[in-house]
Amino acid sequence: MDPDLLHPLLAFSSEACVVLDRDLNVIAGNALARTEFNMAAGSAFGRGFELTPHTLRLIARCFVSTAPIRLSVSEMQGRNLTALGWRLGGAYKQENLIALKLEASLRIRSEFIKMTAAHRLGVQRAKRLHMQKQLLEDRNKHLATVAEIDAMTGLLNAQSIRSQMLANVAAGTPFALLYIDMNGLKAINDTHGHAAGDAAILALAEAIRSNVRQNDSAARMGGDEFAVLVQNVSARAVLHDMALGIASTLACHRIALPGANSTALHAAIGGARWPKDGATSELIEKAADAAMYAAKVSKQGPVMAGDPVCQTLTTPHSCRLTNLSPASPQV
């Protein structure tokens, strides 16, 4: 057999590979075997490695089987190698030869383990940073929500709804504002206690919540005063119907009082539209507040800015828009 015929076979291996005879002499080896392990043709495989009896038995098994047999070999210099050996078949099946592939040294494997550990630590660190960032974002969202929400009713607060009105004015988006005030809340507080007064406020908040549309905004302005920002409404009749819905829902609700008594609730509601009833959000808020005062005084149900009842009031709360915005049309 010509050993040179083995070199093309070994050249295809991407790892160090040698062919050994029964005396463990190297018959042929590829470039990696020569450069990495100094195992050229004619050298003795056993000279460079510590071969234990167990290893020798595994090598002997390779000479009688074409099945891959894995074994560990210790190099004289201290490196531990993993080898894969098997009997050569095909054109070489009559020869007493085995192929031995030296896969990876402990040094290389250790470097890989270090790299893997560093990568794992990097991934874990990235996950921790992502979780910390998510927690911070969630906390900021919570703080922003708390800053915009009335703690008692869960509706928006005055600052939030005023910011929305300013945004609508800046964008030129028409809107209307309903101002709502509970009737007789002071008497409920004085006679039956603040628990009954709180129940009345919560009842009004629920009546408002159940009558506003999905894209509208409801807020507690403070005490027993509420407001609803109604988007894209220019018809006074639509605003009036929404106010009637809130008043009717509230009137159907009775709150429990001490001594097994109960009482019905009522509210005064006024409304104004931008830009018809005022040029700025501040003027609209004043107009809606004045209309609400007119509704409270007249006791005729919801009042919209520009209604005849507004024109008859001469109190400081007058909702005559000529006093608020001379340029605003009376529609």
C-alpha cells in the first residue's frame, strides 16, 4: 500500500487526523496533525502521549471495528485531547490501519468555556438592564397617571382636562365643555356626615362616566364640581342631550343615609362650545361655569352658553358671552 494515497483522504478533515498501524506508528497525517501535534509520517504516536492501559484497549478496539470509538489521550506536555478512532474501510479494509481524529485540546475548550461564560454574563446583564429599564418606564407611567387622575373618583383632575383643552385649541379641534355641580352637597355633609357626602360625589362621578363617549374626557375639578370635555361637538342640542343624560342618571340614584333613610341626588349642568362661545380655553371654561350657575339658579335643567336664561342674569357669574369674548358669535 502506498501511504501517499491516504493524504488526499486526510486533507478533507477540518481537524488533526492521522492514520496509525498496529504498532501505533504514523503512516500518514494531514497538515493540522503535523503543525499542531508534530505528528508526521514515520513518527511514533505513543511517543508524544501518555497511553494508559485503558486507552490502549480502546485503540485496540478501533482495529477491529469501523464504528467510531471515542477516547481521551494525555499529551506529554500536559494537554488532554479527545480523539475519535475507527478502522479504515473501503479500499483499506484489508490493511491493519486505523484513522484517529484529534478533536480539541483542553486549552482550546477552556477558552471556549470562558467565552461562553462571558457571553452568558453579558446576556444576563443585558436582561437585567432591560428589566430595570422596563421597571423605570412603568414607574414613570404610573407617576404620570397619578399626576393626572383624581384619587377619589378615578376621573381626570383639573390640570389634565385643562391641558387637553389647550391641546384642542392649539390643534384647531372643536370641542365643548360641560360644567357640573352637585346640588345640596353641603346640606348632606352637614346633616349626614362626610361619608354620605363622599357617596354622593362618587354617584355623580359614575353618572358622568356612564354618559360620556369613549373619546370624551371627564374630570373632577375639585370638591363637588366636575367637567366633561366633549370632542367634535358643535350642535348645542347634542351637548344639551348629553347633559340631560347625566342629570337623569344621577336623579335615578339614591344614596343611603343613616337611619335607613335615602335621598335622591341632583346636579346643575352648564355647557359652552369652542370656538363659538369663546376664543380661548379659559373663556370656554368661564362660559361653561357661568352657564352652570345659571342652571343652578333657574332650576330649569341644563343651560348652554347663549341660552335665553343666560342673558337675564346680571350676577358676577353671568354667562352673557359679550362680557367674556366680544368677538364670539351667539349661535
